[in-house]
Amino acid sequence: MRLADVDLAAVSGTSALHRAAPRAKLAAVACVIAAVVVTTDARAVAGLAVVLLALAAQQRLGLRPLVLSALYPAFFAVVFAWAAGAGWVFGALIVGKAVVAALAVVMLARTTPYPQVIAPLQRVLPAAVADAFLFTYRSFFLLAEKASRLARAVRLRAGVHLERPVAAVRLSGRMLGGLLIYSMDLAQRDYDVMRLRGYERRLAVAPLPSRSRATDVALLAGAFALLALTVAWRFLA
Amino acid sequence: MTHLHVPDGVLPVWLWVAGWIIAAGLVGFAARAARGRERARRIPLVGVVSALVLVAMSIEVVPIAYHVNLTVIAGVLLGPWLGIISAFVVATILALLGHGGVTVIGLNTVLFAAEVVLGWALFGVLARILGKRRAAWAGGGATVVTLAATTGLLVAIVALAGTPDAMGETAAISLGRFATVVFTLGPIGWALEAAVTAVVLGFVSRVRPDLVFRHAAPRHAAPPGDEGLGH
């Protein structure tokens, strides 16, 4: 899981998609997901995938990380399709849907800073839940760094060896235990710091204004068109 | 975590909509329960535990690419209500990373929340029966039972989805085969998760029992002025 890479891509990119309003991108992703839900034809799903990949290539978002991100759910989709006894056609449809949906959300995640993805959702989420999303975002990088240092310390001292699985599990468990204790103290410090800064149970993220209205309009129009075509394919073809 | 690795558009619409409705109810109820000042100070803890779960999922326990999920540990640390909020946060973030569908966030929240709440309850019961010194055994036992139960819930969800009309004639899902695969491979994951949970809870219960047993005194008294540290 490369949350750090995704976050870096989201805040440092300069493509038109990066400049589009987060709400427009969320709406566009919703249209693509709706198209994925509606379609029952693997060819339509393949078409959606081609459109998304073409957009990603045109925007220079980096096809390799996108494709790798989409392969992960594809693997599980293959396992599910096999385990569920789906035939080749249905199996291809399942895998295709996994890939397209993953491409859409990962493109959103790689072009929109995480707090800006949460900002529109704050209006509908309870304060505790919305704040939990933001505290999770803040804590993830601190814990990932701590986990990386712990893992390095373990490797320098003894390492985790497959030929001693019991010792490996015990060592990994103690490492996680140490990380857990660190995270508990981190949570307390987080709260104390936020209280000092005036935190009163609601962290508000100001939504970024759009930096390219033309991109917003084009994005929404394209997403609606994809959805309309998919619906037409499903019910008229 | 028993995660519904089913992409968008595979399950019937009514099923994942029902998942969202149930998840919304659970999360809304949990958020109301977290409104008081004392609860509110634990929201950063929800964030930290959710982040810990996400970090743990990116760490290999042994070099066979298996990752732990820490759902039972999350339940023990957070309790049921905050655990439900954590379940929703983790399910949503995983979906944003392409790990699981967006439409099935509701169902994944229900599965994850079931693990957290059941794990919390079973650990409490087993810890009372076995004693605090055997927190490791209580954690391991709670994990195995919890994951077995939620795997059953996962199969039940897939059973509900196995209607031929969802996608047309090709939509039939072989429930028997799916259940056979899941319950054959599942125990391997349960055992590994239970082993890691047992080691983690055993370690933490010795070093910081106040984190695992809510009313236990910290092993070492906090220096004056630092009494707020530790829960």
C-alpha cells in the first residue's frame, strides 16, 4: 500500500486534473462507478478502461503506478471469480469492473490531496467521523516512519527469517506491540496539541476553489457522457 | 480483516445499498455515543488506531506476503463505538486506494465493525475467564472465533448476492465452491492473525496493562504533570 506515494502525487502534480475542483472530480468518479455498476458487457468495461488510461496518459499521471494500483484489486477479483465458479465471461467482467473502478478512484486519489477529498464529505459526516479521517491521515505518515525505523532496527539485529516462523511471528508481534504503544502516546499528544490550538471537536477543511473551470466542465461532461453511453449500451444494444 | 474483495457492480444493488444503510446507522449511532468531552478526546486515538491498522496492512509478518489486520486489537483499544468509527474510516481509505470497491464500503464497514465489536467482547470474556496474565491466550482465542464468525458473515453476504438476475444469465455464483475455498484457506489466516494478536496483546498487557484493561493501573506511575499521558 503506497499511501505516501499517492499523497505525494496528489500534492505535487501540475496536470489539469490536479487543478480541477475536488467536487467535480468526486462527481466524475461517481459517474464512472455508476457506469461500472450498470454495465453487464465486458466490452463496455474495456472501453471505460481505455478511456481512463488514455486520460491518465494525456495528463501524464504516470501509467505505471496507476496500472499497478489497479492490478491489486484485479488479483483479488480473479480469486473471487475463480472461487465463486464464475465462467470466463462473467469472470472477465468481474476483473474488468475491479480494474476500472480502481483506476477511477486511484486517479482521484493521485490528483486530489486527501484533505480535499474529505472536505466535501465533512458536510454529511458527523464531526467525530470527519475528524477521525483527518487524524488518520496525520497519524499514518508518523506511524509509517516509525514502523520503517523499527523494521530496520529488527533487520539490523536479527531479522525475520522464514525458516523460523514462530520466532518471526513473535518478533513481528513485539514490533507491532512497540508501535502500538508509541501510537497510544501519539494520540494523547495529538489531542493535547490540538486542544492548545483551539480544537473543539470539529476540524474544518476549507474546500479548494477550482483553478480551471474549463477542466471541471470538460471532466463532468465526459463523465456524464460515459455514463449515458454505458446505460444506452446496456438497455438499447 | 475479513474484507469483501468484491469489485463494484458485481453484487446486486439492493445488497450494497442495504450495506450502506446499515453502516450509516451504525456509524451515526457510534458518533452520537462519541459526543461527550471524554469521548471526544479519544477521537485522535481513533485516527491513530485506524492509521495503525493501515500501516500494519502494509507490513509483512513473515516473508509470504501475508499482512495482519489488527481488528481485534483495534476493538480492545477503542471499544465498540469508536471501533465502529474506525471500521468505517479504514474501509473508506482502502476503497480510495483501490483496495475494494466504493459501493461495497458499507458492507466492508459492517464486516470490519463486526470483527471489532465481536473481538472486543470475546477478549473481555476470555480475559475474565483466563485472567489478565493470559491476555495473549485471550487475544488469540478471541481472534480465531471472531474471524471464523465474520468469515461466515462474508459467505452469507455472497450467498445473498448469488441471484441470477443481478447481471443477467451469467451471474450465477457457486456458493458451495466459494464457501469451500474460503473456509479452507481462511483458517491459515485466522491462525496467523491470532498468533500476532496474541503476541501483541501479551506484550502490551505486560508493558502497558492500562491500554488493554481499562481500569488497570499503569505499570509505572506517571511523573507529576504527565498524568494525562496514558488512558
